[in-house]
Amino acid sequence: MRLYQHRNVPIHHRFGIHPDSDKNRMKNEKSTIIKKIYKQFWILGLGFLLLNCTQEKNKDDVHQNAKPNSQSDYLLPGLDHGLLQSPINILSKEAATGGHTISLNFTGEIDKVENLGHTVQLDLKPGNTITVDRRTFEYKQMHFHTPSEHLIDGITYPMEMHVVNTLKDQQESETTEYLVLAFLVKMGEENTFIAHFIDQIPKEEGEVNEIDLNALTDSKMSNAANLLKELNSYYYYKGSLTTPPHTESVNWLVMKRIFEASPEQILRINEIEGDNARHIQARYERDISE
């Protein structure tokens, strides 16, 4: 009798199994697993979002400050703006031979030194011109970047001086065309030219001091003939201004010769203007001639 009754008892009762409760348990376990998976994906998604926001913020900070954070930054070309941006890393082995005709009408007279906060600027008196390939440009001003903006064969220098010229007799409606001479400077002997004005740089940003100075006071550039000799050893390429609005209408002459200034002179200028060099930009197969 017990055996018969036992046979007629459903198998799930004999082994203490209750279908309804088991289904509910499995359903609850499945729900718990799904919730855990959703939670993990939510955490991963939030982490990715925060990381992306941080990267965007850092990218904006770099763009606004326009200051290099490390030496390695110079080796990573920027891709903003157009395809003719400056400065660039000039590879000497890739420079093609293609000389340009250069003539000078240069007295080198400077009448003002300005502390612009972001750079030290020297203003040239009117009347100085330079002619390149029968196109005449007027000297306007010279200023400094610390460290250098251009690289030659991947090497950066502690300072770079730009002599800015604009095309003569341009119409106001036309985009201003520039010729910029770039002089790279390494630490070495005291620079006679810098020595003549460094103590006259205004201490306060926005101030201007009138001076009576000649840019040819450096004994190694004692006259225009010597300066012209220096200008016959250069790298030429088409680029842009290295400060906003980064206009792509600049003819660059980057001097091959590396000039010298004392560590104290370079550090003094850097203390005034800070690290104001723009990162190198992509070359985009532009021609470089020498």
C-alpha cells in the first residue's frame, strides 16, 4: 500500500521539488544576473563619458594656453586650422635646391621696445625694406619666442627671434602678405644686440619705452652686407602666422645659422614673456627650399 501510494506520488514531491517555487527561483536569479550586467555596463559607460570629458577639457586647455607642456609635444604636429600652418619641423635632407633673389635696404634703426605680456617687441623705424624675388616688403617689428618655434632636424632651441615684414603697397581689402625672418638662438656668448635693449624693456605689460638702437650693433652683423650674407643661407617655405588668427599668407625664411645669446639674456626674456612658442604643425608635403 505504501509502495503503491509512493508510486502515485508525483516525482517532484518525492524529491522535495516544487515546480512553481523552482520557476520563481530561476526567474529571480535570471533577473539578478541581468541587473548586475546592466550595472556593470552603466559603470563602464559612465567611466568612458568622464574620461572623454576630461580629454576634451585638456584639449581645450592646451588650445587656449597655446603653451607646450613638455619637450615631446614638439614632435606631435597639430592638425588645427588649414594645411599651411607654422611652425614646422624642417628636415634638412628634404630641402630642395631653389635659391631666391634677395636684396636689402636696411638701416636697422629701432625706436621703441614694448612689453606686450606675451612677447617682447622692437619696433623698426619706417624706410627699411627687403626685396625677395622682385617683391618688396617693409620691415615692421621684431619679437621673441621662448623656446624656439621652428625645429631643424627635430632640434629645438631656447629662443627664436622673428623679424616681421609686410608686402609693400597692398590694398586694404587684400589679405596681408608677410615675409618673416626667423633666427634661432642657442645659449652661448652674450649677444651684443640684445645687451643694448634688454635693460630698457618695460617692467609692466602694455608699456612702451622709446629707445635709440640699431639692429646691426651685433659685431657679427656689423653692417647690411654681413646681414645679407646671413640671409643667403636659409630654409624657405610657405606657412602661416604662429599667433591668432594664424593667417596662411607668410613667406618664411628660417636662417640656417644658429645665433648665440647668454643664458642670462634668454632667461630674462623668458621671465617677461613666458613660454610662448606654438607647437609644430603638420607639413602636408609642402616644399622647403634652400
